[in-house]
Amino acid sequence: MNKYAYDVVIVGGGPAGLSCGIYTSRALLKTLIVSSSVIPPQAVLTDIIENYPGFVEGINGFDFVEKLKQQAIKFGCEIISGDVVNIIRNDNFELKLINNSEIDTIKAKSLVIATGRKNKNLGLQKELYLVGKGISYCAVCDAFLYKDKKVAVIGGGDTAFTEAIYTSKLVKKLYLIHRRKQFRATKILQQRLFEKDNVEILVPYVVEDILGEEKLSGIVIRNVDTNEIKQLQCDGMFVCIGHQPNTELARNLLTIDTDGYIITDENMRTSTDGIFACGDCRSGSVKQVITSAAEGVISALSVIEFVGKNK
């Protein structure tokens, strides 16, 4: 690892960070992207991206991100896997990075935070213990494990419906469980799921308990209106109830909103001079791949201007 200063270090290897890296590298700024070894970009976990202009038939999320990586590398961007554990601001910035169990020090003239967001959990006893043993937050990753079995998908937004549509192609029976009678998912996703003959919609229900000791065997759900209790036998449960930003690293350096998202201006500048933010971790972002890429480009242009002024 080169210990001397990069012009810019981009923390996050999703569409926002990679798009930023493409532009800063093309501007001949020495650019490093640090892609988390623990939390994958949300786009990677998407089975098919079908609303990004230019991909008429859609594109697999993993393949899309890989194409962005190759494009960034083509222009000279360095990409490593690791996790930034500390940022110190001196004349420039110094980052402590865990990379293959070793701690590296990286110096940077500017930073871009593009760390995205992660899935929320239900907060139930045994939930985290049974992750990988019947409980998952990514159907694209794990749905194949439940071929011809029964599963439950928890949530009512686009993510829950997308995961449920994908999973319904593989499983014998799918329960979609949501705490409200109305869904936040877009109408076309609702239509696609409701057409499935192996899907049962259960509303308004919340998950009260998880059954099983060494692996999931079922769940207990409660009707919010009547308090009726039901026990469902299922082999898998996919939790899709929302997200929280991966901004713990920057909270002592930057101004954030009440939900933990980083506040920026229209040019992706944060409250700290020399630090920019873009994508799903940014307050006001609409959390779409195309807008994340666009915000990455805007942040890159701001970085180019900042580095140029401070040479």
C-alpha cells in the first residue's frame, strides 16, 4: 500500500463510489477506492436492474458493478478491499484501514464517503443467531437454498416485493408479511407478485417470535388490528424492512440528519472542507442506482475543483 497521499480516497465501492472514481481518474487525479470487505453494495445484491437507461433487458447487479470496476481500473483507479476504521484530519486526511487483518495508513488530500446503507433487522431474540440458518437479508444471495420449500418475506416496500418476486420462482410457498394494509412498493411490482399463485399475503401482521433452535423452523405472527396469533411453518425468512446508513465512521466529522444520513449541499460538499458524500448514505438521496451514479459524478467534479484549488 502506498503511504503517500492520494488526491482522493473514495470510501465505498458501489455505483456512487465507482462512478466518482471513473471521473476523478479520467481527470488524472490519483484515486483510490476502498470497497468494504464486510458490507457489499446494495446493487450487488440485486438480481436484475431493469430501470437503468441503456439496458433494455436489464442487467444483473453483480455484473453491473463489475463493469463499473473495470471501467474505473481502465482509467487508472486503484481499488482495494478493506474497511476504514478511523479518519484523522490534519493538514490533509489520514485513514486507518484494515486490509487482510493488517492495518494500513493512507493519506489523502480529499475524501468521498459513498458507503451506502445496510439492511435493518427485526430485533428479535435468536434473529442474529439464525442468520445463515434460515434467516437472510438477501434473497438473491440465498433463495436457491429454499427451492421447493416454504419461506416468508417480511416487508412492504420495493425491496421486499423484488425479493419476493425473485424467490417465488424457486419456492413451493411464499408468505409476504407486512405490518400495514397498504404497501409502499411500486404498483408494477405489486401487480407482478399478486399474480403469483404460490404467494399468500398476510396483512397487517408483525413477526412476534422466531421458532427453531439450530435452524429456523417457523415464525409466530400477530395481527396488528385484532392481536390474533398465527404460527407459520417455514424453512426460510427474508427480512426486508428497510435500511440504515453506513455512516458510523463519519459521524464525528460531518453533520448528519436525524436518521444518520450525511447532509451535503447540491455539489455533494459536506460540513467538513475536503470531504464529499454521495449515494445512499447521503441525506436526500432517492436511493436509486442511476441517481447514485449521478451523485458520484457530481462529487467527482467537486473533488476535481477542490484538489485543483489546494495544490
